[in-house]
Amino acid sequence: MIKTQPFGRTGHLSTRTLFGAAAFGKVSQTEADTTMDLLMSHGVNHIDTAASYGDSELRLGPWMKRYRNYFFLATKTGERRKGAAWDEFRRSLDRLQTDQVDLIQLHNLNNPDDWQVAMGPGGALEACLEAKAQGLVRFIGVTGHEVRVAGMHERSLAAFDFDSVLLPYNYLMMQNPVYAMGFEQVVAACQRSNAAVQTIKSITRRRYTGDTRSHATWYEPLTAQADIDLAVAWALSRPGIFLNTAGDIALLPKVLSAAERFTNGALPAPSTAQMQALVEAQQMTPMFF
């Protein structure tokens, strides 16, 4: 079983590896059911989905109807204005077959103009606050990608007391001094407010080249168990953070295996030399610049 830790100030003990339900964007219900059984066999009790993740919310719906109390359930809205965000959130509740989610997140809030709209009067944040006031959601978070997300998250945390953030974290990205400094500042801000830190892109190898895609992920992932072991162990070796699984159900067993062995002490944290050797052997390049 994968070990748990407090998810920020929410009071929930979440497994250190959260299920990134973007992996359910284009799968059948049968495939989703098999995956959910796998997650539960590893003790995973926290699901992160979004309105924009294809059929993900629909695939989760039957499971939320039966096992809602078992899972901490998070979704996201990519809308920036209150009315549109409210409509999207209510649609998410219907698709998820539940009357409440634990966490609603402003999705991919990287662009300063989008930020101004979403965080301003009549923006998406107001819809989240209204949903919370009505008991439809318990907590509010913010997510983002790219190098500039760290600075945007700092801005978001200064403007509103978010319960969680989500952003990229992997060995190669943290070799970018600008991003590394920003990431550390975001983590420090979250520690001061006891907000949860969720991380993504742990097993990124590089961007895809051309039109061919080997996996459902929008980046080319590491695929060998030994390589995934190193990448997952490196990310989880940082205390306090959470690792969201990659967006492809075929990769999930390997990620869960690595996370379970690491959190139970059977997989050691890799050295810098090991990670650098992985970068060179797999010809890894940054996803974001």
C-alpha cells in the first residue's frame, strides 16, 4: 500500500501518489473499472480530474456513486468568468454523480490576462466561492504548467488563500535555475499557509517530435520500470509533496509500483549521479523552457 500524509490543511490523509484522471480521457468504462480496482489495491484514495479531461468525469461517475466516501475528489474548471465556471462546475457534479467534490481548482492559470479575469470581479474564483458557500465544494486550489507557473502561483497565493497548488516537478526541470527558485518560493509560501503541493510531469522524457504519439500523455514518457523507479523516487524523496500519476493507464502500474516501494522503504532515493545518468541514457530534454 502507498503511504499517506496530510493533504495540506484539509484534514484528509491522502496517498502520496494521487491518481491523475486525465488518463481516463479516452478509455472505455471497462478499462476505467480495471484501473480503479488497481488504484484501490494500492490504497490510492485521492483522485484529480478536470472538466476538460475528455470522458474522465463520466468514467469516474459510477465509482463515485458507490465509493464517494473512500476518495478525496478533486476537479477543475478552465473557465475564467463566473457564469461559465459555475455552469461547468455543475456539469462536473452531474458527470461525477455526486453532490459535492472536495476540491475545485482554477485550471492552468498561467496567463496574466486570464489570471486577471479569473481572480477579478465576476471571475471564476467567485463561482468557486459560491459553490463552497452552498456546500458543493470544500476547498479551492489553483493549477498550472510551464516555467512561469511558479511566479503565477506566488501571485495567486498572495491574492487568495488557496488550499492547494499543482505544478510540474521533475529532476530535469529543477535544473532550470529560474524555475527551481520559483518552485522553492511557492513551496515556502505553501508551507507558511499549510496549503498542499501537488506535482505533475514526474516521468517526462521529452516533448514528442512529429505527429506520432506512443502514449496518451502529451509528452513522451519514460517507460522502463527501472527508469520510472528513479524518476518517481526522486520526486517523492522531497518531503511533503504529492505526485500525480501520468495521464496514461498503461503507465499506471509502473508508477504505482515505484511509489509503493519508495514510500515503504524498499526503493531508495536516487543520487544526483544516477539522475544525471538517466538524463543522458534516455536523451531527456525539458518539457518546458
